[in-house]
Amino acid sequence: MSDQPTSFSAPKGTRDILPPESWRRLRVVDVAREIFGRAGYAPVETPVFEHTEIFERGVGEATEVVSKQMYTFTDSAGRSLTLRPEATAGLVRAVLENRLDKGPLPIKLMYWGPMFRQERPQKGRYREFAQIDIEVMGSDLPAVDAEVIELGARFLAACGVDCTLLLNSIGHLDDSCRLGYLAALVAYLRAHEGELAVEDRARIDANPLRTFDSKEAPTIEVMRGAPAITDHLCTSCAEHFASVRALLDDVGVDYVIEPKLVRGLDYYTRTAFEFVSDALGAQSTVLGGGRYDGLAEVLGGSHLPAIGFALGVDRLLLASKELEEWSPRLVDVYVVAVGSRAARASLALVTELRRAGIGADFDLMGRGMKAQMRGADRSRARWAAIVGDDELQAGEVTLRDMGSGDQERIAGDQLLDRVRTKES
């Protein structure tokens, strides 16, 4: 066996989240909890892996997520399990299994956690990524759609993201609505099959709506002339979409109608939307969602209309100007100890401050005063509490304002009150 150390690195498409970015990610979750919680959404957690069939049936076997991107494995009992590539199917499974659909409606949930997709890593897209979701189940009223979209707009604004809301309706999957449109779309694609990118030709039968999402130039050009689904909506879906738009107008949420907008997963129906940002380049979506009124039935439950959205935290941070340099100020006082007696006393002092609700830190490396002051700067502390032999003997502390450099010597038992006074 070799004595040489082994050098490890994170698997391809994953990365370590380190400070200060880790603080910014927690900030995003805090904003989500506040905005969504105040609207009645309760937090929920589901397993990181589910039975593979949950995604095959719920997301759709013909989707790229299921056919190419899932991390699927067989456990020791021979069960096929999959690391979740998205949250919604698992959340609906949880609602049905725990019979939440038999209780008070609507069910309003929010979720944050890791997802896994085996796709080509690129800026803001990783194989393990953090996602935030909200979901409402149990109502098909247009007001639910408008609430979810408004919450998404308000959340992005609170995170400092400048974006545009794209809005569409993709109708119901029945003979009077989307099936009729799909027939028209397939006929159009067949007529232009030779002009499509090779990899998109197989989608004509498997999942024709996905041709709208193609990044291949020939396909993009063909899709410019494709029939619009909004021209094929049944009366009920058209009225629902008109009501959603009117409600968004009522609450001052601007939007752009995008007839070519579809969502790539099979469970979507009616309202579809995306918030896009110029800060992300061609892959511009920050947040996306829509209705999935038939998903509960696909998973074996009764009819449960629903709508929600998901956003990737990595892409949100790339698009956010406000959070680009944000980091919290958690340390109020940095204790600088000069001499061995003061070093021993410093732990007791920071403990007293912490127990009183004051953020406090101190040197743990046995450094000199200059190095400790640099540590105080790095901690972004408001004040340095300098303690040496003279201060200890007199029962005093030298309190330095780290911003102005002003300092004063005060009685040690006045430190808490003085810090609190300066905070206010």
C-alpha cells in the first residue's frame, strides 16, 4: 500500500459551498421563509430519494429529465430508487400518502433542499443543486394562480433580481384543448421535419412540446412559425387564463404573453410561467412553474388541482445584484487579549456577551495584538474590546469603535450596557 496521500476532489458537477456564499444561500432561504410563511405556506420535507416510478409516471418517461438526467440505482432488496430530480412529484406523493388531501383545502406548502440531475455542468447549473418550491393543492381558482405568481415576483424583488414575467396557458390535456393542439403541432413538425436539428426529430412523437425548448439553431428557426397553443384553448381554459391575467393586473404584476412558452414536464396544465433575467444570458430562467391539475391522479390519488413553482438558488444568486456582495454582520464585539492573564479571561468575557445576546468572538491562535486587530477587522465586528494587564487590574476594558477608530476606557461591568446603547 502506498504511503502517498490521495488527492480527492468533488465529483463532476458538484461543488463545496463555502463562506461567504454559504451565508448568501441561507439569506435566500430566510427571505423565502418570511415571504411565503406570511402567505400561509408551511414548510415540508420529503426524502432525497423516491421510488423511480414516482418520476416515471409523474414527470413523464419521455421527458429528458427521466430519460437522460436521473440518478437511478437498485437497492439491496432489488427496488429501483432515484435521487429526486425535482420536488413536485415527491411532494404530491407525500400529500396523498399522508392523506392531507382529505383534510382542509387548499394545502399550501413550501420546500427547500437538494435536487440531482445528470446534465452537462455549466454556469449556475450543477448536478447537485439547491431548489426552493412553493405548491398549492386543492383549488383550481384563477386567484390561486395569481397568488403564486405574485409571491414569486415579490420574492425575486426582495432578493434584488431584475426580471421579466413570461406567461402562457397550455390548456388541459383533453380532446377539446391540448390534444387538438398537439395534433396541429405534430402536423407542422412533420411538414418541417427535414429542417429540424437531428436530435429534435425524435421529439415529434415522444414529446413535441419540448421542441419549443430546443437550443439548436435550425429548430429554433422552425419553431418561430409553429402554431400557438393559445389559439387552440377550449372556452374553459381561455376564460381561466383571462381571469389569471385580470387578477395579475389588479395586483400590479407586469407580464408578457409568450405563446411559445411551455413547461418541459408532462404534468403541467393550463397556466405556465417563467421569470427570466438578462443577467443569466441565453439560459435566462430564474424561476418557473405552472399548474399540474392531473398529477395526483397519475400517482393514484383522486383529482387534486394544483399549482406551484421552483427556483434554483445558484441561478438566483447569479442574477441578484443585491446579494452579490451580501454577508451578515454577526459579530458585534471582538475581544483582543494582551498578555497571558487577559487571554485566559477572554473566554469568560465573550461567553458573558454571547449569553446576553451580543455577538462576540476572540482569538484562538495565541496571536499578538496587531494580528488580533486584523482578526477583528476580518470578523467585521463593530467594536474591539481590548483587555490587557492594566485593564484587568483596574476592572476595565478599552472599547474601540472599529469604524472610526475612536476608543474609550470603561468599567468592565459597563461593557454590556455601553454596547447595547451604541447598537440602538
